[in-house]
Amino acid sequence: MSDPARTPRPPGDPVPDLPLPDLAGFTHRWADADGVRLHAVEGGRPDGPAVVLLAGFPQTWWAWRKVMPDLAGRFRVIAIDLPGQGHSARPDISYDTHTVAAHVHAAVEALGVSAYRLAAHDIGAWVAFSLALKYPGELRGLALLDAGIPGITLPDAIPTDPERAWKTWHFAFHLVPDLPETLLAGREREYVGWFLKAKARSVGTFDDTEIEQYAASLAADGGLRASLAYYRDAAESARRNHEALARQRLSVPVLGISGSHGSVPDMAASVRPWADHATGVVVPDAGHFIPDEQPAAVAAALNGFLTEDD
């Protein structure tokens, strides 16, 4: 990886003051996605089948950095920052997952991809689920990693049992108007650090540099507001998911990837009532941040699930 502080500023970067880390063999690109400029990191086989990767809170595309090289031998690999993440724009839009999914799909099309596979974690999986409902004809496979989906598997009530509440308490906190911004502004590093260390199986999974990098993204140019908006618009995401599922089921093959010590014990079982074809794998010795904690196992699961056949 090159020194992020010395990486030249590409023209058109919506967040020019945020350090831009490089990954060997991959290139930074930006796509105009229906009025929202999204950042993508692309590499692998230019003529290979495309796989798109989405990350969740409080991360960026960098969450996939250890998995991407292992996919690059078979696939054209594209990791995309969601609106509000990393070096993507932080627009004043609805952050319900159907609206965001439309922007992500538009970015993929702008990058010249017509059919693709999708693997997504946490809030990225929220968006991926809705995208699969909106654009089933363009998807060839959907992998969802450790995420409760709004209106589908995300519980309506936050548990009060201390053994479970620490995993989901922030959903209610993020919904409160203005208070999170007041309390977190200038303390993004402490907040991000708590999530990364508390929810990983090993407290040594993330070093200080990574924590600072994710915190800087959250702090930069409306990143905190945008990140909270995914939670604040989750009810609309749930409503639109229910509306779509009243018309159809998930027809694309689904792989649920769970961590042995993650938030959702069996991702496949959680989405199987709405999917025609759902299989699952549990990654040993992994908490919530499975691509960071066990990247080889995630890459092996994806390589075994995603097919090159269109």
C-alpha cells in the first residue's frame, strides 16, 4: 500500500481532503451514478465475470482489501463506497436502501458492467438485499455477510439483555435527531474504535491506522450525517422491502456468510423464507467483521459460490 498522505488527488474526488489508500493491482475510479458521484476500486481480470463488493458501518471499501486479491484471479473485482462512505459523495438524499441501491446499480452500469455478482457486509448487505429485489435480471449471485435486513431479519425491538444489547444498542441511538452528531463530533475515533474492537473476535484485528482511517471518513464532509441516515431511513427501507416482496421473492442464488461469534448466527436461515435458493456457511473464529478477521475463508466461500457462467 502506498502512503495515503502522498497519493495524488484524482480529479473529481468528492472528498479531496480525505487520505486515499491504494491497494496493489487495483485502480481508483469514480462513476456518476444518477447524480451521485461514487468511488470504486477496481482490479482483477478485465474480461472476467464482475463481482461488486459493498462494506458497512463504520467502514469503507477498505474492509475488503484482504479479500480482493484472492478474487482477482477469476473475477473483475469492483469495491464501491456507498453514498456517504469513503471517497463517495455525501448527498442530501434519502438513504433508504432502495434509493441507494439504484445509485449503486447506476455506478456499476457506468463502469461498463451489465451483469454482476454482489457480496456485501452489514449496511452494505441492507443495500444489496434491496438491489437484488430491484434488479434481479442483472445479478448472478448474492452473498450477504452478518447483517439484519430492515423489515426482514432486523428486529423491531432492541434487546435489553446485556448479553445481547451491546450488539444492537446503536440502532436506537442513531435514530435520535441531532444528539449523536452533538456527542460524536470530534470523537469519531473513539466511536469507531469501540465498534471495531468490541465486535471483532480478536481485539487485535484492527490497528490504530485503520481505526483512524475509518474515523476520518466518518468525520469528513458530512460522513457522520450520511452514516446515521441509513439508520434513520431504515423504516422506509423496511417498507419498500415489504412492498417489493409482496410482488416477488429473491430469485438470485443467495449465500449467507455468518461469523461464529457474529451478530446473526445463520444468515442463510434468516433470508431463506424470502429466497428461492439460499445456502450458508459459518466462518470459524470470526466476529462481526468477517472480511477483516478471516479473509481467506471469505474469499474461499465466495470463489466456491460465485460462478463464472452467465
